[in-house]
Amino acid sequence: MFGFLKKDQAAEADAAAPKPSWTERLKAGLARTRATLNTPLGELFSRARIDEELLEELESTLLMADCGVEATQWLLDQLRARVKQEKIESPTALRTALIELMTQLLAPLEQPLDLSHPTQSQRPFIIMIAGVNGAGKTTSIGKLAKQFQKEGHGVLLAAGDTFRAAAREQLAEWGRRNDVTVVAQESGDPAAVVFDAISAARARGIDVMLADTAGRLPTQLHLMEEIAKVRRVIQKAEPSGPHEVLLVLDANIGQNAIQQVKAFDKAIAVTGLIVTKLDGTAKGGVLAAIARQCPKPVRYIGIGEGIDDLQPFKAREFVEALFGQ
């Protein structure tokens, strides 16, 4: 009996305990990347002076965090210029300058998703979701659907991944759990499923339609052509659509993300990115590489499995969590 009391009391204490804020969760999620950066940076920035050796070691550290060659070169060039112009002498001041420059580099990627621009006659707002298998597409769709619902939008999901039964089932489960309609077929043409979903969304007066697509590698040209067909069919059903084409990227893949952005952009004109699994990688610097090599708005970043662990990207917040400020 007393054991049960203790369990009940523990459960109540857990329920009463304040949930960590998004900033705290983001900082915890970026712990691996921060360790990659801050352990060597702490040693570098504790030195007595700034010299070429320090800058070369800083270059290696940024590359290890997957910032990429172009972003790393840009950051170092800018740092060298600041050291001269502002007569920076202390490594601590250099660290501050690095944080400011990283924020400046990532700031153009901070463009939140805007659901307001199609006119009422062009509704629903059609979001096409793409990416390779395992990147977190279906999970991201479920999280977005929940967030849009919280904002008061009617949502409908299109199970456009007709190849993978598990994807349809996963989407259907999200739909059941959140009371969201899911349009699906057991087999057949993904473009036809999405076309039917647009008709259903219009008939029901739905605000936002999220269309899943089958995961594919950029090297699978016939499958990339198929996803391009889905986009063309959306445009036939609604000439102003798709209103957003989101590419889901797994942060663990590092520099391969660049190739994925370029290939999918060529096939379906990507308008924004969702970067997932930042909590499982030491390669969070990949956003810097994206900013320099293939800049696309980062609409959302993901740092966990929870419904609230997918949030709009904010450059300053991200950099502060990255460097432990």
C-alpha cells in the first residue's frame, strides 16, 4: 500500500514539475554539437593571444562540427578582418565575434512559415513534404498538423507515400490521435491520392493540407521524376499551389544535406527546410553550410520525439544554444 502511495506521489510530483522550456530543450538537444565546438574552443579561447595557429585550429574545429569549407572560410575571413579593424586582442573577444558572425550567417535562414498568403478561393494552403526515407517526414507531418490545429486551422493529411504501408499506417494513426482526416489509398498513383485530397479539403473547407510523399534518394532519377509529377498535379488542381514545398533533412547526414537540397530543389523547387534529429548528432553546424552553399529558409528544427520538439528556427536562439551562451 505504501509502495503505491509513493508511486502516486512520484507521479503527481512529475506532473507538477515544470516542463523545460524550448530554449532549455534546444540547448540539451544541441549538446553533442556544442561539445564538438566548445571543448576545443574553450582551450583555444583561454590562450593568451590570437595568432595564426589559433585561427588554424579554429578552422579544424568548425569543420569537425560540419560547418563546411565555404562557411568556415567565410567565418575565418570575417574574423581576421575584425581582428584587424577592431584591434581584437583577447581570445574571449574573438569568441564573442565568432558568435555574432555565426548569427549573421544564419539570420537569412530565419523565415517562419506564413500560412496567410493564399486567398480564400485558393484554399487550402497546400504543403508538399519530401525527403529521403528515415529523415522524419511522417513524424514531422504529424507534429505540424498538431501545431496548425492548436493555431485554429482545419487540417487534412494526404498519404502520398503509396509505396510504404508503414508510412500510411503511421499517418493514419496521427490522424486518429488528433482527429484529422487522412486521405489514403492502399496502392496506386501518389499524384492521384494528392489530387483527391485537394478535392476533399476544398469540399470540407479545410485551411491546410499536408501531402506526404515517398522517401527517395536523389540518385533515383525515376523516383525524383515521380515526385516532380506530384508537384505538377498539385498545380493542375490549384494553379497557385503548392504554396510550400518542405524538404525534411536528417541533421546526422552532415554535408550530404547539401546534395539533397540541390537535387530536390531541382526536381520540385524547394521553398523551405525542416532539419530534424539535431539532438542525435555532433553535426549541427550543417546549417552554416546550408547558409553558404544552398540557402533555403529553415522553417522548423527538430530536437526530439515530443510534439513540441519541432519549432520554428530562430538564428540567435540556435547560436546561443550551440555555443552555450
